[in-house]
Amino acid sequence: MVRTIVVALGGNAIKRAEERGTAEEQFRNVRETCKHILEIIKGGYKVVITHGNGPQAGNLLIQQEEASEVVPPQPLDIVGAMTQGQIGYMLQQTLINYLKEAGLNTPVVTVLTQVLVDKNDPDFHDPSKPVGPFYTEEEARKLAKKKSYVIKKVKPVGEKMYRRVVPSPNPIAIIERNAIRSLIDAGTIVIACGGGGIPVMMKEDGSLEGVEAVIDKDLAGEKLAEVVGADIFLILTDVEKVKLNYGKLNEKDLDRMTLGEARRYLKEGHFLPGSMKPKIVACVRFLESNGEKAIITSLDKATEALEGKTGTLISR
Amino acid sequence: MVRTIVVALGGNAIKRAEERGTAEEQFRNVRETCKHILEIIKGGYKVVITHGNGPQAGNLLIQQEEASEVVPPQPLDIVGAMTQGQIGYMLQQTLINYLKEAGLNTPVVTVLTQVLVDKNDPDFHDPSKPVGPFYTEEEARKLAKKKSYVIKKVKPVGEKMYRRVVPSPNPIAIIERNAIRSLIDAGTIVIACGGGGIPVMMKEDGSLEGVEAVIDKDLAGEKLAEVVGADIFLILTDVEKVKLNYGKLNEKDLDRMTLGEARRYLKEGHFLPGSMKPKIVACVRFLESNGEKAIITSLDKATEALEGKTGTLISR
């Protein structure tokens, strides 16, 4: 039986930290990324792809701000939708090319995805996710007043230490799940929930409305994995293995964890919030929802990790 | 038997000329637009939607230019992909809300769409489509040199009379046609080919690559209508009926045209290039490719026109 895998790509799979983010750079990275995805497809898996959008949304927010006197900036739900288009296109085109080169005719398609959040999510009262440019104290003060942004100090030193923070609510449901499922059933490789999905909430009357928020892409990816009935949830990030006692002298690589161990390590505070922590939480949820195994590793180790040779495996 | 209709929305369906383009304004317009689409759906048609992106791409190009010292601008294929995300999201969410309110559970989904063009299309040698901001003569000269833009004088008077022009090649094929078809077969309302589709060409080795171009959205919409086997192609624009002798003293409304008449009027130069002309060309192609009827009318007359009460009907 063919097994379904949801692959969650980190930001570095599309734009590296040291790069400015030209189309050439991003396409180069996407080609590298898609080589690894092609290997997974050749391995006989049904592949569903999701990805982050931090660097792209960040660049778009800067562009919006620089031009705000001339063109009205768009809110975060629209920014999310735009980056889903941007990144989805690059992945979709590149993967189509590689599949064709490999003699495969599998269609690849990006589905614009809205993800439902709870309007009473506690993160709306205490925003935690930094987005967009860094500001000086004076700029921060002005923006906080003018646009009612919540701005926090995110660096201890430097001229620009401030950044806007927005809510990062928990994903509850994927609005376009039926379309995603029917595409997968028809043999299509689907790219969905990009950037954690476009955050929407449900109003009293049952209608959907975008919200100024950013959903964690691994938590949204996990929801996607549930919805498509994935067997494996593969998180590709910038480390080969998850570390215990991260940042401490007794730091050590983890080859595998049981669900119980993962829960315990989370409780003990081994993982960095906004970084490894949501990834582990996502893996725990995946296993709790009946997923078979979750793997965290780096992009270039993806196939090896699937063969059990490296990465961190989390299973029940 | 349920009939399939492709609805092509003009720019004014999402952003009006007098507006700046805030998210509030655009959502307000989209709500108005979706009311009419809902009526078509209630009329028992299988609806496929496509739309323009001129004003949104224009705003994004201005933002990119204003911030170009800080963030690298993206090329037109990526800009197209981003606006597909932006507009697709607004249409998708609003239509889902209206369908739910009407007690219908039909899924609605935006498919990121690439449209193939011929790299030898004559328009690559003589670009015709104005995009982005207006420039002074000095700005135009600088940009032409710095970015190798082709810049043309597009207004006879004023301070800023110049604008970048890009190729508007003919659409040949829709890359994501299989995904679009399987979604429609599964009962989904599909939004596709937004902004004329992301323009791509095929390289010698058979791989796809984005090009700096903008495909006419009505010509791409016609290709979409062919691909989904539509019975009706409905172009919604800012006039209720097509005019013969446009702009002349003997100008008159056309209630209907045969395919032969449409071809003759085209030859006689009755329609404005870049405006009504590509719409008529699109209708002619649709009928030639076995479509049953094409209708051109304004958004608010859509349902009346489908009932044969107004608009311009083109049939074989």
C-alpha cells in the first residue's frame, strides 16, 4: 500500500538567511529542495507539501511599509495569501520540471489554503510571533501609536531592537480540506497550508473572516497531515537531529523519542519556543491523532532519515 | 444536464479605478461581485471563475519599486503568482461564506495556474501591455537604462506620461488543467488562471520557466473554458453591451453577433486593442473551439444576460 507523507519545509528551503531574496536565489534554493522531494516521490510515497513563509512575508511587509504613502498596505491574511502564491508557484513549477525529467507525469498543484483559528485563542491577548522589519525605539513608538501595532524588544543590543509581534493562534481546521483530499485521490501532488495557512476565524453568523495573525507552519502542517490521513509527518529544518538540553553543556542529539518521552521533554522545557518547541508539539499531536511516525531532520538528510539512518524519529 | 460556465471578472469587480485598493475596499467589491456569482450558481450552473489582476499587480509593482533599495523586486511571473493568491483568497473566502449562508456546501478553491506561452510569440519583440506606475521622461530614461525596461509614452499630456510595457503573448496551454478538471469533477467551484495565469515558456529541454510578460485575462479565460469543456463563456466588464463603431457618432449597442459577424467586425477594426478587442477575439476562439455561446456584459447584468434579456450574445 502506498504511504502518504506530509513534508513540512522550513524557511531555509526557499530563502537562506544570508540572502536578500531575489527570484534567482529563491529558485536556486527551491531546485535544491525539490531534488530531495523528488527522491522521496521516487521512493514510492504519496507526497503532500507544506512550507514556511517567514522571509517572504517579511520582505513583503517591508515593501508595503516603504510604499505606504502611495499604496495601502495589505493585512496579514492577504500577505499570507500572496506568499502562498509566490512560494507555491516556485515549488510547483520546479517539481513539475523534475518529475517530467524523471519520466513521471504526476500533476503538482498549489491549493490556496485558509486555516481556521479560534477568535478566543489566548495568543490574541498576548501576541508572540515577531514579523516584518526591525525598528529603532522611536520608530517603534510611532508605529505602536499610529497603527496600534504591538511592538516588543526582540534583541538585547543594537540600533534596531524592536519588532512588531502578532498573535500566533492554534490551527483548528483546514477550510479547503475537501479540495485537497480530492486532488490527492486523483494522484496529484498538493502544496497546501503555505506559511501556516491564511488565518481566518469564524464569526457569530458562521462566516469566515481573515485575522491579523500568523499560524505556526509546523502546527498547520500537522493539521494538514491529519486531514489527508498521512502515515508520516516529516519536518525538514536546519538541524539533522533534535537536541536535548539545547544550548547547555550537556546538550545531546536525539535519535528517537517515544510519544511519552516527547511529552516529558516538552514539559521539562528542553526545546526553544518559536523554534524546536512547536515542531515537537506538532509531532506529538500527529502521533496522538493516529499518525504512524514523525521525523525531524535537515533537508539534505530527508531520504536517509526516511530509511531510518539519521534524523530524530518520534513514534508511539 | 448541468451546464458549465466560465465567468471572467474584470478589474472593476475587485478594485475600482477611483479607489486606492485597501483590503476593506477590495473585500467590499468582492462581496458585491460574489452576490452575482452566487445567483449564477443558484441558477444551476457549474461555475468556474477567472479574473484580472491589473490594479493589484500595479500596486505591488509600485511597492517593489519604492522599496527596491532594501528588498529585491520580484519578476512578473512571481508578481502574477502573488496576485493570484491575493485575489483568489478574497473571492474564495467570500464565496464560501455566501454559499454557506445559502445553505450550500459546495467547496471553492483557488488553483495556482501557470499558462504556457510561445517564446517566439511576436509580442516578445514588440511589447504592448503597459504595467506598473507612470513615469516622467527622466525617470523613464533612467529605468530604461538601468533595468532594460521597454518604456513607452502612453499619455499625450501630463507630467508622468511614460509607462513600462511588457509582452502580452498568446496563451497556448494551461499547465494545471488536470488538477482543475479533477476538482470540477469532484463538484468544486474552481478559481483559476487569475491575471491571465502565470506566464511560462517551455525551454529546449522541455522544462518550464517563468517569463517577464502578462497574458490577457480574457484570452487565458477562453483557454480555461476550452480545457474544462465549458458550454458558456461569460465576460463581465464595465459595459452592458458591446458597441459597434466605438467612440464614433454612429456608435451603437450590439445585442447579438454571429461568429461570422464577430470576425468581420474584428477585421473592420471596431474594437479597441487592449480593451474590447481581446474580449471579442476570446469569444470567437471559444465558439471556434466548440463552445455554445459567449456573452459580454456588465457584472450587475450577469444573470439577466444569461436569461437572454441583455448583454451581447455571440453564437455560431
